[in-house]
Amino acid sequence: MAKKLKFKPTPAGIMFLAAIGVLLIAIIILTIVGVSRCKKTPARPIDPEASASEEPAESAEPSSEPIESAEPTTDPDATTDPDATTDPDATVDPDATTDPDATPNGGDSTPPTIVITTPGTATTSLAPGATATATPNPYYTTPTSSMKRNAQKGYVCKDSVKMRKGPGTKFDVVKEKIAQNTAVTLYVEQEGWWFLKCGDKYGYIRSDLVSKGSAPTSAAASGEKAGTVIYSKLALRKSADEKSECIKEYKKDDTVTIISSAKDSNGKTWYYVKTSDGKKGYMFAEGIKVNKK
């Protein structure tokens, strides 16, 4: 007689069998649902007019570079809004140029005029309500109080000199053929010209034609005197001034003819002489020995 096998289920075995049962049930349910959906949904007909080149609607791949917006164009039919206000953040184009032919205030403005008010200065006449600013006058016509206080003595060191209205040859002549050694009153030097007074007239004489100091006087009542250079070197200058231009240098024992004498601004005496080679100019008196005969 065969033995009967006894089956004793364990808890682990029961759980394993239960899991297999649940899995089978789930597979059966999903199969039934899928079959029912396929029967109910009809096949989608193919559109004969559909373009074969139609691409599926996929989202465009984002570009790494931003897309630049097209430049706006001005609408020729657009009208300006009268109520529009100016943008305070707007900037001015630095390359913009002003129309040279444009006239401010609709062409009603008039050019300013120069009005001489005081010697040496001028004022500009502007529109009503505007403040006029003083500008320097290019030349003087009469001396100021300060010039008169600081005036210096001088004299003309050349013959037939012209005095003009301003510091330059383009100005009109005030006085001409001024004789050498004519005394003048020096006020101010301007652009290589002296503003001065000669006689009763004011004007300008070129700086190299004027010397500072007292006007020369005759060296002797009897006329010219002979002299001899006693310095090793002695300069013949255009005027009685150590800073005046040197005409030529002479050496010891050279002879000169003394025509007249003058004093510079420092009180030193100069001789106006004629040299043995026919040149005329000024020599420092201490460098010349006057011959007794």
C-alpha cells in the first residue's frame, strides 16, 4: 500500500503562489481591454491631398544666437502725433552737423555790431535782454590811466620812420617821415610794435625803430668828434640798448666818428657813431675814447 504524501504549505510558498495568481489575472485583464479597443476604433483614412513633403510638427530647436529684429522703416503715410512728448532718455547723434546756412529764430536775428566804448576794449551789441561781454580791442587809440602812470621815455633811432594806427603795416599811417632822435612817450609793446605818443598824436612804431631812454643830444657844439675803440670787442647796435640787435663787432683801436650821445633806461651813456666802413649805430660810451683833437 502506497504512502500518501502530505503537503504542508509554508507562509513563503503561499505568498509566492498568490503573487503568480495576481500577475496572471492582470495579464488577462490587459489583454481583454486591448482587444476591445482595437474593435471599437476604426482605422484612420489616408488623406489623398496631404502633401508628401509635410514634415511632422516638431518643436524647433532653440538657436544659440538671438534673432535680430528687422530695422524699422519709416511709413511715408504716417503722421506726427501732436500730443507726443520728447523722450528724456533720447541721445544726441555726435556725428550730426549744424546747417551753416540755417538762421536762428526763423531768420529774424541780426548780426551783432562792435561798439567802441573805452580805449583798448570793445563791447558786442546783442539782442534785447542779452548780456554784452567785453572783448579785447586789437589795438589802442588812446592810453589808459595805467599806461600813463607807467609811461617811459624813448626816441626814434632811425630816420624817416612811419607811425601807424595799429601794430602792423596793414594799418593806415598816422604820421610819416619822423626824424631820427625824435623824442616819444612809450606806453606798451604789442606784437613787436610800441604804442606811443609822438608830438600830439598816438600810434604805433615798430619796436626795432624805437629806443628807450632820453633822446640823444649833440656830442659837441662844434660838431662831430673822432673816437677810438678801447675794448677788445665792442658791438655796434641798432639802438642804445644792450639787448638791441648787433650790427657788427669792432676791435680795439678801430676808429669811429661820434655824432651824438644818448642815455638808456638804466642811465648809461651811448654814442651814436659812424664807423670807418660807413655803418651807423650805437656803441657803449665806456668802450670809446674821445680824441682831444
